[in-house]
Amino acid sequence: MQSLFLLSSCGEVLIERHFRGTTSRSVCDYFWERASCSDHIGGGGGGDAILPPVLEVPAESGDSEKHHGSGGGGTLYLFHIWRDDLTFLAVCPAEVSPLLVIEFLHRVADIFVDYFGSPADESAIKDNFSTVYQLLEEMVDYGWPLTTEPNALKAMIRPPTVMGKIQQAMTGGSGSSAVVSEALPSGTVSNMPWRRAGVKYSQNEIYVDIVEEVDAIVDVNGNVISSDVQGSIQAQSNLSGVPDLLLTFKEPEIIDDCSFHPCVRYGRYDTDRVVSFVPPDGAFQLMRYSVRNRASQNFLPPIHVTPQLSYGHYYGADASHTSNTESSGTAAAAAPDKGRIVVSITARPLSSLIFSSSSGRPRGSLTIEDVSVTIPFLKIVRTANLTVNVGHVIYDEVARVAKWTIGKLDGSKQALRPQLTGTMVLETTNTKTNHSGERQRTSSASTASAAADRQNPPITVTWKIPLASVSGLTVSGLSLSGEAYKPYKGVRNITKSGRFQIRCY
């Protein structure tokens, strides 16, 4: 990597760190122009559906300084991720493994969350500028990832605390001497850099979460067009000494492809399909895996969303993106420069989810947590007046996106069915001059016709269901050796949405 930039939700450069040479900020302008024309970062669906994770900035004759900022020819490669409304942008002057850079950017974002709490958004970065630069200094050496383990970083750079900020304010200095340790972490010279030495707890315990994310595209009638299931095993280890753990699964053949934390002995998994490891201290991701096709292809979503969007006096006709055909009388009632939206959500009593025996869920009932709906609108929509019967909704007129937060969704028959209704005000029509010189408004049918030519962007739904899984992967045993104590062990399954989209047409 040559440089690393951290951009806010409006494109402002918050952090700028150069590792080898200097890159002009013009690359950020180039990236933001591409991002603004896509669904990435408030583009509103005006261009490309998805911004590619890697962008190539070709050299142009006489214009290399403008786009590259390197003063010479060649090509720059821009790698980016989006986390907590922040864009992490890495600039590489030559071809490099994309997964290496993208994984490193995710690791940087995870470190920020570990240090500053969740979400590590723009305000958290601005409140901890000095700590962010110190972390980047230790994590990267001449453009190459060096120290990315949270335990090793915390031994060198202490996380910010309230007392530390008070001390910094009273002394009037930068406070770097109180934050940065003068000694190297104990794991630096050992064969286990992910675990610090001398760990002691009065209560030894370890918790394991099997989290599966569902990426799916669902049509307006609730039929799954495509789906994919990715899983991860998250752990929270509070164990003394140097424990050696062995994790076994009931049906390891469900796991199709996987990647591991450096603490895992891959040779043991390759031969016996068991996960043997010495865990880091604290929270960490043990492994990631993908589910075989038989589980992802037969996926039946636990939530059903019915969107109805209509524009202008084409409401119910050609420009109507709705799952139900409206009557001609209702179509005539719609104003020419207005649209209508109705979104209903229900929890399906029957789905392809597999619940654990300890869930205690009554038969036929389903409770979905952290439900929220993101509705992007076309650019012809000037504003929207939205109301909901459950939760609350916020409409962003700049990005033309509505965020509907529902919370918990109960699948029982007695529960209230969440519904969003509202009207949309379309952009005012242009004026033109007639033969007599008078200015007249053009028919708003052209505005509605523009809506007919462009299909509404898909709706994004987020949800989470505890004690449930798509693949049915469960832990059969978690044993500890190398220490005399018996820790408390907890294991649970969680299924949540990844990129879960509902088409409006």
C-alpha cells in the first residue's frame, strides 16, 4: 500500500496516512465521483448497482498528476470497504492480492471498533485522532501489514479511557507518553503473537457464537431468486494461562470452504475436521465458512415483505411497480405529480431455519429481532411523506433514502402487522416557451414516464433471529487441555441478514 485514506459519509477526508511516497487527495475525488453514481454511499441508485471493491485509475497523458498525484505514469489501484458510514480507501501503485488489502482494511475497522466501541463512526474517529494515527503506525510497516492482533496492539497502545482524556486535558500535552508503551508486547518474540503472557481471570469462561448471514434477492411476490449463506464463528475467551481448546462439530461436512484465525492448527482440521487452537484473549473471530449449496438453494426466508410503489398518473398502469393490479378508479385518483408507497412486513410461521432444542420457542411462533428496512427512491422523487404503524421512519431528502426501524417482529397471529404508507412528491416539471412567447409548464406525464423507464431500486431488509441456523451446524464438544481449571462454556446459533434485497417490480 502506498497510502490509506478514511472518508466520511459526505466524502470528507478524515484520516490521511502515507507509507511510501505521497498520494494526492485527487484520488479521493475520483473515487467519490464513482461512488456517488452508484448505490454505494448514498448514490441513490443513479448508476452502477454495486461499486466494485477495486477501482483502476489509468494513467492519462498530461493528466497523471491530477488523477494519480504520484507525478509519474503507471496505474493506481483503489481498494475500499464501507463500515459504520466510513469509507476505508487504500491506494496501491502496483498489482497486489486484492483479498490481502481488503482483509487488512476490515482488520483496521475491527481494531477501531475494539478501541473506540461500536459504532466506530465519524465522531469516534474525530475524538481519537492521535490514537488512530498511532495504530496505523504500528499496523503497517512500509506499506505492508505488520501487527494486526488486538492483544499485541493493546500492549503497545493503550485504549483511550475517560481518565486518560482528563489527564491529557490537564497536562495540555498530546498524552502520547501515557498511551504508548515503551516495552514491546510479550507475544512479539513468541510463537503465539496473538496471546499475551500472564493472563489471569477469577472466573474462567468462553462463549462461542455460530453466526450465519443470508444474502438473498427476493422478488415482489416473496420468491427467492438467488441466495447464499456465509457463516462465522465468533468467540469471547476469558481463560487464564495458556489453554489448548478442541472444538468439534456434529456434521462438519456442512462446511464447504473455510478460513481460520492464525491460532488454529490447520493441519489438524484438514485431517480430522476438528478445530484445535490456543485462543487469543478477549473477543475474536475463530473462522469463516460457506454453506454447501443444498442448504442455501432451498432457503425459505423467515420474513415476507410486500412493496408497492407507484408514480404519477401512471399509478396502477405502466409506471406502477406494484405486486397487485389497482383498479382504474384508483389510478385516476392519483395526482399527476405525486406517487404512492405501501410496504407491509410479516413474519412467516414456516421457514427453512433450524432451531436449537434449547430455544424454548413455542411451535408455530417466530420472533425476529433488529428488523429495519431501507427504501431508496428514484431521483425524480423530491420528498416523501411517510407514516408507519410500528416503529419509526426517517427520510433523508439528500440521499432520497428512507430508513424504517421496526425492532422486534412477532410472528403470532395476534401481533400487529407493520405497515408503511405514504405519498411522494415528484420533481416539478420543466417550463417551456410557446409560440406566443408565454412560458408554460410541461405535462407531468413526462416525469411519471421517466419513472416508468427506470425500475425502483431494491429494498434492503436487515433482521436477526437468535438460536436458529440455516445449515444446522452445531457444536458437539468443546474441550480444554493444558490447564487444571474447568471453565464455563456457552454456545449458541444466530442467523441474520447479510445483503437481503427485495425487488419492487
